[in-house]
Amino acid sequence: MLDEKFDPNALYNRVVHYYIDKKGYSKEKANAIAQKVVEREKTRRICKNIKCKHLMDDHIRTQETCLVLDCDCRHFVS
């Protein structure tokens, strides 16, 4: 089963609304937290293979191969 693609805007909006609505933080503080969360998730979803550096969405998980044509990456490295 394929996971949905990573949407940084949706994640950002969910985090901002959570911290404003549930925690009562100011907009500025909620925005700062959301930016940190989105950056952390982006770096977590990038292949750590030095030759690759493509997103996890560009890899086939079951065969662990990169979907980018000119890439030599043979498996996603976390």
C-alpha cells in the first residue's frame, strides 16, 4: 500500500492550528514551532545516500530503488 506524499503545507497548517487552538500559544510562537517541525520532517524524508539526496517519495519502498532516472541509488538510506 502506498503512503500519501509528504505535504509540508498541510503539516504546517495542522501544527499551527494545534498550538494556537489547543495550547493557546501566540501566532508567532506557533509559526516558529511549525517551521521547525516541517524542516525536521523534510530532512527526515531525504535519502542519506551521498549520491542520491532525493525524497522518500522518489523511492520504491518494496524494491528500495530510486525512481529518478539518472540516479545510481539502489536503496533508501535513513
